[in-house]
Amino acid sequence: MMRGGPINGVQDENSKCYIIGSSKKYRLESVLDDSEEPINVFRPSFDVESCLSEIRECLEIGWTGLGYKTEQFENAWRDYTKLPHAHFISSNSVGLQLALKVFAESDNWNAGDEVITTPLTFISTNHAILLEGFTPVFADIDEYLCLDPRSIESKITNKTRAVMFVGIGGNSGQLEEVSKICAANGIRLILDAAHMAGSKLHNVHIGSEADCAVFSFQAVKNLPTGDSGMICFRDSRHDEMVRMFSWMGIDKDTYSRSNMAPKGAYKWQYDVKYLGLKANGNSIMASIGLAQLPHLEMENSLRRDIYLRYFNMLGNQKKLRFVPIHPSCTTSQHLVQVRIESPLRDKLVDHLMASKIYPGVHYRINTHYTMYSHSYGLLPNAERADEEIISLPVHMKLTDKEINRVGECIKDFLSSN
């Protein structure tokens, strides 16, 4: 069943919304008077019947762990993205740690080696660097809220081993330029693609620009499960390594050693080649991913339409500006981010919340936190963005009336401040 109603304008009795439009454009229209209901920045939406159908198959055959549906989802993700490799894992956060672990092993990195990274991200990006014993070196950001190539170049030393690039909100920023810098300097590029399921560069799915891309399927992401992710290496050797690293360093997973796998027979003999993690995905989460994936393209299109609705309402406001999308990028539009000068930002957040509209701030820069405070005051663009950005509500259950309500509330605030 298509969530939000089929695209021919037929009402979905569960959502009480219409989806109207062609294959390239959709529009949501509310049929309820929901003006007093809270509006959250995120609200996950699931194809419930398809999810339950996929999960039921796991329960009926008695296999809910690694293998079976995880293999099916990996195949489906490779078919969708055209990336050469995909390994299903328990989260994006652990995937970033695994990426560093694999490259450290294959490239002989040393403790204390440096990874250039962004301060404007969820802390898991930079925690992964510290957890693996490396040093995060913060570079500044550009107008897209992504790492600035010029700042990256200024931070490269003889200890630099990788760049951790975050495609915030689904925006590619200057990823292509960063990829060239990494190649020219012989350093790895790891793409934190937590927000980028469905993002494209030059109409090709994001990920091939990096040595490794790590996606998130956490509950409020564009392709929601409960929590899970996908790690996609360019090189088959690294894909083989991460499958061991994510399964305690064991060289054969339980599914391939069981009689559940095609032509399989349980083998007690296996080797442990690495000190690994317990970070594999499971078949329950993969089942939800399989059910959600067919909706991703249409729902990302709807998200971009929501962005355009906001832009048409607010794009001419002098005190507010939208974070631009790189012109080569078709964004997943995980976030709709606007900027308003401090101290108006916090006042606007209060104003919205008083109207039962709950925006987000993605993110507080990590240098505000005690453990990363050594770089506080050194990144003027990021520090300015930290004081100005707001994420407006964007999700599949958002209606036209709610979009209008958010826009009118913001215009009301700006007219009096």
C-alpha cells in the first residue's frame, strides 16, 4: 500500500491526506482541520502491511538475525544505488567507526593519526574518530553547511589519513572538489551519508565519490527502520574486511554456516582474524528496510516539494535565508534548513514552540562540547551557523495546512522583530 495515498488523487483513509500530481511533482492537501495539532520537525511514516509481511517471513522460518533478509536488503540497496558493495549494519554511527577500523588495518595507520572532520554534525561522527584512537582535526564549513575544500586543504599535514565529510540534510555541498583533494593527497574520503538516502549528484546516487559511504536508516531518516545502516566501500577487499569486523572478527557469519543458507551446512570451524565489534544488522530491521525502499524516491520528491512550498512563502523575507542546495545535487531533503541572525533565532524558536510548532537545530557545533572545546573559536563560519540555523518540519504526514501554518507563524514573527 502506498503511504499517504496513491498518486492519482485517491484518498488514503488512514492518513486523511491526498497526494496530487504527476510522477515528477506531488502536493499534499489536508482534509482535516488540524490547525491546533502539534507540528513536529520529524514524524516517521511506515508502510505497515508491507513491513509486517516481510517480518512475518522471518518469524515463520525462524531466522531474525544476520543473513536472509539482510542479504536481500543489501542486494536491493546495491540495485537501487548502483554502488558496488553494501553491508547492512546496526547503525550509521558504528559504520563510521568500522570504516576507520578497516582503513587503519589496510593502510597501516598509527594511533594519533589525523582525520579532518566537520564540527557541524551529530557527535557520533567525531566520537568514531576518537573511539578508534585517531585525532579529529576540525575544518570550517561553507554556505552549504558542508566542509569547505579550502579549509580542508589548510588542515592537511603529514599525519592526515582521511577526511570525514558529512552531507548535512542530504546536501552534497562541494563533495566532488573534496574528493579531488583527497585523491591528490593520497588520503581516504569517508562520506557520512546519514541524511543522504536517495541524494544524487549529476543524477547518480551519492556514494561513488568516496572510498566509503555510510548511510543511516534510523527511525526518522528518509528510509526509516528502527535503527540500522549500510556501509558501502569502493573496494571489494574492504567490503570483505568489514563483514568480519562487524561480526567480532569472525571470518564466517552464522547464516552462511547454517542449513538455512543455500547448500549450507553448519561448520564449527571458523577463524577469528580481527578484533571486531558486534555491529551487524538483523533480519527484522532489514525487513522494514525492504518494505520502505520502494517508497524512497516518491517520498524524497515530496520532501523537495515541501521545501519549495516553504521557499515560495518565505524566500523573500529579508531577515531569513534558506541554506542553498548545491546546483549539481538532487537532495534527499532530509532537512529544510533556514538561517536567521542571532539573537533572533532563539526568539523565533520560542515563538514557534508557543504555537505548538517544534522545529529542530541541526546541529550544535561539536566544539561547544567539553571534549572538543580545544577548537572552539577557530571556525568562524561554523560558529556563525551554530547561532543561526533552524530546521523546519518536513515529513510525509505534513499537510498543506500545516505548511501554511508554519510559514505564517514565521512571517508573523519576522514582521514584528
